[in-house]
Amino acid sequence: MTSDRKNVGYRLLAFVVVLTLGCATAYTPRPSHRISFTESGGAFKLTRDSQSFGIWDVDRAVASNPQAESEARTYVHRTIPGLILDLAGVGLVVGGVELADWSASNTRRDVGASMVVGGVVSVAAALALLLTGLPHFYDAVNIYNDGLPPETNH
């Protein structure tokens, strides 16, 4: 990979990171037994009974509803391995491209190409885990909210 192509890649990465920072809001929903989605300081939060929970604490947010807790566990059990596979896959792709690109050895190029293929497979598996895990997050929240008695929906 040439120096100019690397610089363009770094600039593109910096641009994407800046775009994903987003804008923050200070709005907090009124206290309720229902779970609400909020955003605080660039982080997605769940709010219930004036208490905030991070997205990894969805099991605590839906505590006391066994079906919602089960959905929350499924979300966590699919999302964490998905993120790990994604990071490993990206690392394999980047390492494989670098190894294949800079090497004059056919063996190293073959190893680099194998790393790229393994990385692509890893990213595909990660995508499958992440995409099948996320609906369980929303299911956990919705099941919890639907399980509340009508008089507590205020």
C-alpha cells in the first residue's frame, strides 16, 4: 500500500469518527416505571424510575420480568462474541493485506491472502451475531414495558 493511499485511509477514518460523534441532548423523560430510551453525553441509555442503565445493563433494567431477562441475556450472549469476532476479523483483514502487500515471498502472500479470507469470514459471522442479537435488546425492553400493570404506565 502506498503512502498516499494510507494517508487517504487515515483521513477517511478520522472523518467517519468525527461524523459519528453526533449531538447530545439534555432531555430526560419524566420518572416512570416504564423503560425509556435516552441519550446522554453521546451514550445511549435506558431510563426507568429516574435511574439510568447503559446498553450492557439491559438485564438490570428489565429485572423482575423473567421473559425480558431471558431476552436481555440472549442480546448480551450474541453481541459480545459478535464484537470480538468483528475486531478480530478487521485485524486479520488489515494484517493480511499488509503482509501480502509488502512481501516479495509467495508464501507470505499466500498467508496474507488466507488471513484476509479468515478475516472476511469472521466479520460475516460477527455481522450475523450482531444482527440477530439486537432484536433481543428491543424485545427485552418491550416485554418488560408490556408486562407492567396498566396503572404503572405513568
